[in-house]
Amino acid sequence: MTVIAAPLRVVIVHGAHGGPETNWFPWLHVALESEGIEVVRPRFPTPAGQSLSAWFEAFDIAVKSLNSCPTILVGHSLGAAFALRLIERATEPVAGVFLAAGFVGALGLADYDPINQSFFDSPFDWPAIRERKGRVCGCWAGDNDPYVPLSRSRDVANSLDAPLEIVAGGGHLNGETNFITFPQIRDAILAFRSA
């Protein structure tokens, strides 16, 4: 008897000053699609027009015509904070969430803090997020991230009750350090699907 896996969708959320075609996002998209997983990589306005409300609007437009199915959120940098905001506003749990170089709050960076501010204007409802974060949850951070101190990613992981994997020499887990593949996230998603 053949067992057909339930449909699964992965939404990849880029960060500030980024886009869906940067870093390891295209690689992850191809790697998951080749396994029969639907992948969505919305484009969010940044840096011009960046705000929490504008990102909610872009997300809602990107997914409004899609059928309902279990969804894993993958967020990088500010995209991690936005993924948490999506879970916070959700009425049903997501299937899971994986965060890379995640942080909450200002970082002391003049090019980022002003455009990121609306994402952090109100405190995160961590109990609600933990309740709706899904069956799988994991966080990754570089041990030498020039933008996000490791302690900030650790705070996010602790608030989620999620494991944090530290990537030696990973920097901001982006293209600047030639971080253009992310097998750890791919493998975690595939393990979830086959569980």
C-alpha cells in the first residue's frame, strides 16, 4: 500500500534590505520543490515602504489564493521576527517554524533600526506564539554574526522553547559569508514531512 504524504507548504520570509532571490532562499526553494513540497517566497517592501502593516499586506496578497494546507514558516533575520508576528496573529497553529539569525528589538544599527521599529512597537505574545508554533521549531545563528549578537538569537530560541544550533563561521547566515545553501533547514522540513 502506498502512503501519500499530506500536502505541505513552506513560506520563506526574507529580511530587511533583502529579497526572495537572495542568500539560500532560491536553493531551499528548489531543494524542497524537488521533494514535492510547495514553496512560496513573497517579496516584502524594503527598505522603502517597510513596515509591519505593509509586510502583513504583502503576505496576505501572496497567500490569499492558495488552498489551505499545513504550513511551515522559515524566517531569516527580520523575517524571523515577522514569522513570529504571523504566528501571533494566526487563529490556528502553523505546522512549524524555523528561524535563522532571528532577533527581537533594535540592534543599534542606523540602517536597520528605523525601518524595523514597527515590527517591535508592541511586545510579543510569547505564550500565544508558543501555543501556535506547531510541531517543529528550530533556530540557527552564526557564532560571528556582525549584525545580530548571538545572545539575541538565543533569547528568541529560549522564548520559543526551541533548540538553537550555532553555526561556526556562519556570520549572518547569508550571502555575505557565502552561506547560499542551508541543508539543516531542508533536512528538518523533510524530517517533519516524513514523521
